[in-house]
Amino acid sequence: MQYVYILRSKKDGTLYTGCTHDVSERLKLHNAKRVASTTNRIPLELIYYEAYLHKDDAFRREKFLKTGWGRNYIKKTLQAVLQKQKN
């Protein structure tokens, strides 16, 4: 299995989208400052993930979620979770 995941920074509320075969291990690496792109945004929490049988499908989905259309999809799909952070 391959997973596309979205993390939210508890520090500044920014989102990070990534792809991995082990979501819990990857989250640990992010929070241990072992992923350069999120080092200054820890702590991070997992707010969403999708599972795929083939890594090509997962990477294609990750790429889509990083586009404007994908960010709109995330905002609409995760309204309650994203609103919670503002309150």
C-alpha cells in the first residue's frame, strides 16, 4: 500500500501533503525534524490520508492535491477539521 497524507502544523496552521508507504513512521520523521521541508513547522498532526494499491496512483494524487484544484478539494473536504484550528 502507498498513502497520500496531509499534515497540519500546530505551530502555524500550514498544510503539508506527502506520499509514503508507512504513514505513522513518516509522521514520526516529520516531528523529529528529519524532513527538511517541515523542520520549522513542528509539531505536525495527521489530518487526512488516502490509500492506494500502486505507488504511481498515489504520486499522481499527491501531485493533484498540490495544485490549486487540489487545495480547493482539501478545503471543501476538510472544512470541519480546518475550521477547528481557527477556533
